[in-house]
Amino acid sequence: MSAPTTVYTNAVVFTGPADADTQEAFAVQGDRVLAVGSLAEVREAAGAGAAEIDLAGSFVTPGITEGHAHMLMLGEALGKVQLRDADSVAEVQRRLAAARAAQPDASIVTGVSWRFDIFAEGERPTAAALDAVIADVPVVLDANDLHSVWVNTAALAAMGITRETPDPIGGEIVRDASGEATGFLLETAAVKYAWAYLESVATDADRDRFLANAFAAYLETGVTGATEMSFGHADLATYRRILDRDGRLPFPVNAHWLLTASGDLETDLAEIAEVARIRDEIAATYGDTWLRIAGVKFILDGVIDACTAAMRAPYANGELPGPIWEREFALPVAVAADAAGLQFALHAIGDEASTIALDMIAETVRINGENPNRRPRVEHLEYVADDTIARMAELGVTASMQPVHCDPAVLDNWQAVLGDERAVTGFPWHKFREGGVHLALGTDAPTAPHEAADNLFIALTAKSVLERDRAPYQPERVFTPPQALEAFTVGTAYATGRDHELGRIAAGYRANFVVWAVNPLVEAPELLLGAAAVLTVVDGQAAVAEG
């Protein structure tokens, strides 16, 4: 018995490619798109007896594949004290005190998304500032970029950080003149101490709730697939519990295992072998329809806001930090990952880091040969040199970028620490388009808001979602609506290697699509602000996830 067929009529259907004409109807049979085109063509393909749904002129797109996400972290962040719009240290303190008063029995207080521009020039986060409002339980606050953590004295003690605790490779426990930790953890120090501590105090039930929250939040905003960029053992166990229970996920996820630079090549190579083993085990157990461990992620540098991104020229303060992964380790580990069939995603925010990223990719080609299925990707590329963009096109590298990272409201400190012409030449989307580089757009949630429509608004306008009166940042960079929508759908599907089944409304593709109340092809971008999906469909079924 064939699966039921539904014809969706009276729509404006954006099928995925930027240069394709919109269509007026499409048909879904079971979990696949059967046909798309004129109403007559689609009705003929569907045959007699097909049900019909009139979409009343609504705009329809392929389901958005989130190009860069941290699923459990997003789900957890939704329940933390929200600090992205806190405009001063005093306001952060006020919100923390209010949270403590609301939950006086809580054993920990967590917050997310504080911004560096709340501190005066030369000042940094300190435990003392948090102790002033909460001293009896640990306080752990993730920065807006998730590359540093601000903690109080109780948290330092809970993490076991003392004056003798060494800095990990690629990170720093910031200390005062006497050698005592100040309450500010940078890069891998945040991962090794703060994140590990939070993981240790979370239960499996907590993690299940976090992941459910993330799926629900994304489905509401039209996302029908995600690219997970900080996958590890705790994440894997959480996904497995859902797969064992339901046999599926709310939408497909491609995961990149987060590598940690150890400073020892044998240790790093052993980790690659272990990830490949886990990938094969998961594929053998569950298939890859819903969860695919696609590859590994290297965090090559930090972030510009904290002056930890690896740059070719110094910051305004004269600092010139090195990368987290030095070439002597990065190149052979990349070659091993590629030989094992692991796609790699390379976090590179500064122009020196993106140079290292391309050196890694070039080395895999030199050692392992050409491979059309390699599809390497570089994440973020906030400041990138023109010669790097040209090399990316030559090497077939995807630029994975996040419009919400250059909301003008979060760029004050970013521009100040660069301090020269680099401050006004960042996030060069137009140069990637002109250079023929594959583009995949996402949000990097929870480092930035996860809402797809708001992300699209910034891509189309270079304006701010957070502070509407801000002037746009370098508006010559903006996408046209078809270009942006392609990068959110076709582009992200290509980057995940699922472009044969996701990213388009086309015959044979999985029936993942979104119905919107706004048509950005013809309506003002401002109408996108705060817009949610009217209907999100995954594999032919209206999507529902418990959050």
C-alpha cells in the first residue's frame, strides 16, 4: 500500500537554488517530495484521490539546516540568566541577585551571553564583582562568544582551581600579580574547568531536557536539521537515549566531535582513531538517517573580543597571540582525520588562523590525494585576508558564517580591539560570493540568538536585531533574499554532505519544509523580526517536539 499523498496549493515555493523560479504547488508522498511545479503538473503527478491543502499564498522554503549549533548548550542556555542585553556590570549583578532571590535553594547560578563592552577599557571580569552579590554558591557565566567564562570564588573552589593549577594548552586561567586566579577563564581553560564542572553537576535527566529544549526551539523557528559543533561523550549518550526510545530524532543532526589540543601528537592521533571507531559503531547501530557523526572540529584560535583570535598583525593593545593548534600538530592530525573519512570543521576567526586552516586542508590533499567528498569547512571567518578567500575557492572549502555574529550591537568591543582598518572590513560575505566560495549560514547558538528569521534579517540588511536604531555594519556586504535563502538551505545541506536529500523542495528529497507568514522576496526585511514559522514539516509530518 502506497503512502498517502498531499498536494500543497496556492503557495510561493522557493525551491532552494537562488536562480530557480518560484513555484505554485508541490506534492508530498509519505516522507518524500513527489513533485513541484505548476498546480496542473503537481496534480497530475499526485494522481486522483490526493488530499489538498490550500496555503493561501504563503511563502514556503526548504527546511533550514542550522549551519553551526551547540544543541545541548543551547537547550541549557535557554534556562540560564540571560545577559546578552545587560549593558553594565551593575546590570549583570542585578540580574544575578534576582535569580538567586527567585531560587534561594539553588546549588549553582548560571548565566550566558555577557558582553565584553560592559567593562571599562583595561578592565576584565573578576570573581570579586560576582562575590559582591552571590558568594555562597558557584556562579558560572558564559561569555557571549562561549570562549571564556566568568566565575565567582565559590566556583573557582568547586572547580579545584588554585594558584598551582596549570594553564591548559591553548587556554589561560587569568591571575593577578600575586598569582591568584581572578575569576576569568579563557579558551581551553573554560572548557577544561568550567564546562567540565557544569557537565559533572548535570544529570542525564538534565541533559535530556536540554536537548529537547533545543529541538523545540529550533523547530519553532523553521529549522529542520542542525550541524552540531561541540559533540562529545555526554552529547552522544544523550542522543542515544532519544534514538533508543523513539527510533528517530525530531530532525536530522550532523555532528562534529570536538577535539582538544593536547600538545602530544600520539594522544591527538589516538583521539582521531577513537572518533572513527565511535562513528562506525553509531552508523552500524542506528544508521545515519537521523544522527551522523560526520567529522571532527578543530578550534584553531579564540575570539577577537578577548584578543585570543590568531591574527597576522597585532591588536590595538599590541598583543599577538598564537593559535591553539600549532601547525606541527594540526597538519598531521588533519591528515589522519581525513584518511579516516572524517570531515573537518575548522574554527578560524582571525586571519592567521584561517591561513593555518587552509594549510591543513592543502596538506590533506597533498598526502591523501583529491577527494570530491572531502568538503572541508572553515567556521566563522570574522576577519579574513583576500588571499585566503582565493585559496578557499581553489580548494573547494565551505565558508560557514553567522550573520548574527555581526549584529552592530555586539561589535563595539570587536572593532575597538582591532583599532584600525580591520575594524571595518570584517565578515566579508560579498567577497566570498564574488570569489565563488561555497557559503553555509547559521547562528552558532547559543553564542548568538538562534532564531532563523532574525538571522536572515541581518544577512539582508547588516542591521541590528538587538538595537534597532544602530547603523548597519558595512551594508555593501548584504545578501539578496535568494542568495541568503540558498545559503541557509542548499548551502548548509552541501556543507553537511546531505545535499542529495536535504536543502531543496524537489522530487525525491526528504519532505522537510517551512511555511512562513512573511515573504522576504517581496516584503520588507523588517517584517522578519521576531517572525516564527507558521508550519514546520519534517519528513512529511508537522513537527512537534517537547521542550
